[in-house]
Amino acid sequence: MKTFAYDVATDVDDAVARLGADPDSALLGGGTNLVDLMKLGAAEPSSLIDVTKLPLGEIEVAGDGALRVGAAVTNSDLAVHPVVRSRYPVLSRAVLSGASGQLRNMATTGGNLFQRTRCVYFMDASKPCNKRNPGSGCPAIEGEHRNLAILGASDHCVATHPSDMAVALTALDTVVDITGPHGQHRVPIGELYRLPGHDPDLDTTIGHDEIVTALEIPALPAGTVSTYRKVRDRASYAFALASVAAVLRVEDGQVTEARIALGGVAHKPWRAITAEGELLGRLARPEVFREAIDLELKAAKPLRDNVFKIPLVRNLVTQTLTELARQEVSE
Ligand SMILES: Cc1cc2nc3c(=O)[nH]c(=O)nc-3n(C[C@H](O)[C@H](O)[C@H](O)COP(=O)(O)OP(=O)(O)OC[C@H]3O[C@@H](n4cnc5c(N)ncnc54)[C@H](O)[C@@H]3O)c2cc1C
Ligand code: SF4
């Protein structure tokens, strides 16, 4: 592993200043992704700025009912918080579906947002990879891509975003608080993540000298129900082949609110806007859910070995929405 400096940030401005002073520096959360990549030689920061001691470890309910989650809150604490479990089961289930208990005890909310893709070429420093080494090529397109993207990919990268938590946060219309050298600003999570396009080395729109301090998750409208479902190769300790975070409200048998975010299918959590629009005002029936997700999947461009994700997503979304609609009726 390359030698690196280690400092503990004394406050948020100190972290921002340290980031600005060294273009090869990196923030350190729980280290469960970054340190692994450093051991593999796939990340080589010259200095680590530990942000786990900053006062960003609180979960609070704001006056308008929104939930504010500090960036240093651990994944374990987030998943079991009583308000998260009762009001946002989609988020609690998504976080608990990821990694293991030990890892979730270490991993932070901020770090989870910015974990890197699990594309095998990205993690193997001996291989070309446009994301790790821009311009070197994308061997995954012709190589090992079973777990990679079917939506929104480019000729330069077909990676998928690995976070389960971020998929749930996308369905929840979360807003991300960011502090940089010019002060604070807020970004809807849909604008934080990006598609690979010509520059897949950029996973997100955040600047190098910026830090996420908190998330704000708006209260869900009355009468909505939500859940997260994930399909993977093993029952635990595996990333999603496909996943869905869904929020649904059914009134008099008709869909009056539908939010669908997909994981394991794109370079970012994929908000299924087309399907959502198709569902509004329609009867909450399996055939309607299937029709809506099929419209979304028209944009899919699967690779040789991941065509299976199309029927997988279709069945996953149809079944998940059908179960949510039943839950709605029984409440
Ligand atoms: C074996 C294994 C299995 C896993 N399975 C899953 C899974 O199934 N699903 C899943 O979602 N995840 C899974 N994970 C990934 C795990 O969730 C992430 O490693 C973890 O969430 C990262 O959080 P961290 O605090 O350790 O981040 P770190 O590793 O410390 O940092 C990750 C990135 O975030 C940046 N960062 C940290 N804090 C901030 C901040 N406040 N603002 C801006 N940038 C910041 C860092 O600079 C770094 O680039 C798995 C990990 C392992 C090792
Ligand atoms: S899919 Fe993306 S991350 Fe994987 S090898 Fe290609 S460029 Fe690298």
C-alpha cells in the first residue's frame, strides 16, 4: 500500500481546507470501502482526513417532520432508529440488506453514499478501467459484466452503483447537505449521482473539496407504504443483482403516489420516472404494475451476460408493488 498521511478533522471547515490543500487527499469514514481499495492499489490517496469524530452523528426529526441524518451516523444506528423503522421501512430494510453487522457498525452514512463500484476490473489495479484510469478502456463491456448495468450505460463504462441505502434515499427524495470552500448548499440526491457518459471517473457531482454533512429525508405523504427488496446471488454478504425501493399510496383501488428506484441496474440509483408516471391514476393491479415497469425497461440495453436482469427487474417490481398494494388495503 502507498504511504499516506492521516489526520483527524477538527471541524467541517478544517476538513474542507485540508481537502482543498491536497488534490490527492480523501475523506475517511468507516474506511470499509476506501481502505479496501487502498489495499488493492485501486485508490492511492496521499492523505486521509478522518471525519468520524466530527459532530455529525445525530438523527433528528425537524419541525416539518423531515428526518435529518448526520453524515457520521453509522449504518447500524440508522437502520434501527425507531423513526426510520416506523416511518421509512424502505430505508431500514435497504441498509440492513447490505454488508454485515460488523461492517454496518463501522460504515457511515456519508461513506455509504460514496462507496465505489464493485466492477471487478475497477478493483483490480493491474487491469485497464476508464473509471480508475481515464482513457485506458473498459474491459467489462466484452468481459465480466453479469452484474453490471442495463440502463444508462455508455461505451466508456457499464458499471453499477453498489449502495442499497442510496437506492432507498432516492425513492425518498432525499436532499444532501454539502459544505465546500464557498459555504453550504443542498442537492437533491437525484442530482448528486451521475451517469458515466464520457467521463466515468466521476461517480457524482460533488467537488473534491466538498464534504457531505447531513441528509434530509422529507416526511412521506399520509397513507403511503414503502419497502425495499433486493435480489442477490447469496442470502447475505452480496451486492444486488437488482433491487427496488418503492413507495406507494393506493386510494379507492387507484394509485395516487408511486415512487420507484432501482438498484443494481445503472451507474446511479435509477429513478423509474416513466413507470411512476404510467401508474398514477391507474388501478393497483399486478398487470398494471407489469405494464408500467415494462415501459421503463424499454430503455434497457443489456450486455451479453446480463439480459436476465430485464425479467428479473420486471418480476421484482411487479411483485413488490403488488405486495405493497395489498398492505395498503389491509391497513
Ligand atoms: C464484504 C462487503 C460487503 C458489502 N456489501 C454491501 C451491500 O450488500 N450493499 C451495500 O450497499 N454496501 C455493501 N458494502 C459496502 C459498505 O456499505 C460500504 O463499504 C460502506 O457503506 C462505506 O462506508 P464507510 O463509512 O466505511 O466509507 P469509507 O470507506 O470511509 O469511504 C467511502 C468513500 O466515501 C467518502 N466519504 C466518506 N465520508 C464522506 C463525507 N462525509 N462526505 C463526502 N465523502 C465522504 C470517502 O472519501 C470515500 O471515497 C459491503 C462492503 C464490504 C466490505
Ligand atoms: S465498467 Fe466502468 S468500472 Fe468497470 S471496467 Fe468498465 S470503466 Fe471500469
